[in-house]
Amino acid sequence: MDISISKDIEPLSEFRKRSADFIKRLKKEKQPIILTQHGKSAAVLMDVSEFERFTRKMEMLEDLLEAKQQVEQGKTHSMAEAKERIEKHLSKWK
């Protein structure tokens, strides 16, 4: 997702005039558009599927970071302990 200054940054006034065109562009190119107001960044428009993909990626990265921190803090379990914990948890659903 590389932002092109000449193509992907647009004034809010242009969005107001051509919002349907912006939506078509988002769906076709899957590239976010940065809207500016008074020369400063104000909002980011993203295609819904790209937003969902981005959100899933961020959640996964947060989970990996948390796991890394737990390993560094020694908060780990052996395979046998993990299996026992999972089986105990699953038994509640039977």
C-alpha cells in the first residue's frame, strides 16, 4: 500500500463534487485516498475489503506481539500442559 502524493491525496472539496467517482476508484484500485482540508490531512478513505484485510492484519500483529512478550516473560506452557488446558476448556462445551 504505497501512497502516491500526486494521485492518492485529494482535497475534501473534490470528494464532495465527485464522491461517486472516488468510490469507484477505491473499488477498482484498492488504494486508500487521503483527503485534505485547508491543506492538511483530514481523513483516509479505504475500500471496505481492504479495510477488513488491514484490520485482520493489525489484530494478528497485536496477537504476535503479545505472544512474544509472554514468551519473554516466561509465561509459556509445555505441549502437555497446553493440551490439558484445551481439553479442560473443551469439556465445558460438551
